Amino acid sequence: MTMQRKSTWLGCSVLVIGFLVAACRLADDVGPVGVLGYNHTDTDISQFLVDGAAGGSFVEAHHHGGTSCCVSIPKNWRSGLTVEVEWTTDLKSYKRRSVAIPEYEPSDGQMVVHFLRNGDVKIFVTGPARLP
């Protein structure tokens, strides 16, 4: 192997290792938050999910449910964060929305999901300290 090839191989190896270390750090930067649903509609919500995780079940019209555990989100907010919210009123068919997560603080530990009358879904991360 020539010296130029060795240098190229070494440079590529360092680059790949750097990407792997960065990916591991990003993975460590994610933590769980509790989920609470608010139903502003005229129809009971039988169940809802956030990114496939349990969000809650049976949230009466014009009420809120209890806090469920857990959804993982980055500890530090960054532009472009979204979650996939699915919900059903009849346990047969689900509606789905990709919802942007507005800016939050690293210490915020509860994701609040608001189901609005016009069919929109809004997300806020706020409140109590993060779950351990």
C-alpha cells in the first residue's frame, strides 16, 4: 500500500469514527417525558399515540386525561422537531398528524397534546421535571 493510500484510508477511518461518536452523543441526548392529552372537541377520544407510544386512553370531550409514560424527545430543542400523533374515537379507524414541537427548555418534562375542534393537533413540552 502506498503512503498516499494509507493517508486516505486513515483520513476516511477518522471521519467514520467521528460520525459514529457524534451519533452516539445524539442518542444519549434523548430522554423520556410524560404525555398528557387535552380534548377540546365535542367527541370522546378513545385512545391516542405519540410516535407509536401510548399517549392515553379515553379522554372525554372538553376534558383532559391523566399523564402517561413516556415519549422520548431530545433534551435540547432544535428546529424541525416533529412527532406523529394518532388518535381514534371508535378504536377502529385512526387519524394521523405530523405535529411540530415548538421550542422548550431542557428541564421541561411533560408533553401536552391538544386536540382542537378544527381537527388540528398542537403539541407543547412544558411543566414538571423530566422523568428519570
